[in-house]
Amino acid sequence: MNGAAAPDRKLRVLVVDDHDVVHWGFRVMLSELPWVERCLSARTGEEAIALARRHEPDVALVDLFVGEESGPEICEQLHLARRGVKVLLISGAGRISAEAARACGATGFVPKDWPAVDIARAVRMVGLGMSMFEPEDTAAQPAGPNLTTREQEVLELVATGATNREIAAELHLSPHTVKEHASAMYRKLEARNRADAVLRAQRLGILG
């Protein structure tokens, strides 16, 4: 895959989860692997950001729900703290679509009920610059809010991870106009941010 790192490269891994058993299990598993240079762990978003700035991990394994915090939001903060970090989201209960994951900067999602060897392989793949997503469920979803054509276009570009400036260039609009369409779209979806908007739109079946 383009942009992927050398397969023999050793990786620094950060585990972000609020459960002690998960920390212990992942650290034991990952620390024994020959391609892991170091395994760090954080129980809150604040701890994760501090460790990311200090140790510059290559890949972070982030739970979808870290206590009361949102994994996708932690993902966005990690990218601000450590440029170039790859994020693999994981969960034992919830799910997130590939579009919503990409919107917050993650390049993969796996469920916790996967075998340990498969989760470890996913961590390595994401750390080397590849993506890891399960096939999407294409079942019909309930109807959602009525977005305008422009709001739908902005939503679909937001789902690719494009910035407002990039969206403006793609749609031949001013960044200010794009911001207005995005704000209206967030309001209709009752979303707090980009990742939340994409996740809600995916659940409602209005994201193509």
C-alpha cells in the first residue's frame, strides 16, 4: 500500500482504555511481540495526550468509549499532540463505521472479541500505514433529517477526512460558505463535531 512503512520496522504502541484487565492483557500480548519497541498505556484522554507528546507512539489502540470520554474525540486530540500517529479504534460493545472512523482520523476499527493474534496483526497493519475495517452492514436504515444537496455534499466530503478548505476547493465554494453548510448539517444531525456527524449520519443511513 502506498505510504506504508517497512514491514520490519519496530513500533511504539499506546493503549488507551479505562479497564485494568484490558491494559494488562494488551501490554502482556504486545510487549512480547518482536516488532513492538515499547508498549505504553493510558486510562484517560489526558493521559494519552501526555504520553503521545512525551513518547511519540507510532500507533494508538483506542477504545471507542474511555470512561465518559469518546474514543473518536481522543483520536482527534492525539493527532494534534503527535503528528503522524496512526489510530486503531477498538470496542467490546459499540461499533463505528469506516466513514466515521476516518472522519476522526482513525485508520481502522476492530471488535474486542477478535482473537488476540488478529488484534495484534491489526495494530501492526495500522501502525505500518495500512487500514483495517470490517465489511459494512448494508441493511436499510431509518430515514434521517432532510439535508440540502450542499449539506449532503459537505457531509460526504467530511466523511473522507477533508478539511473545510479542501471541501471549498472541491465544491468551488468559499471556506465561509462551507462552514455555514457544515454548521447547518451539524445542527440537523444534532452532532457535536465532525466525527459525531458522520457517525450519526451513518446510523441514519443518509451517508452514501
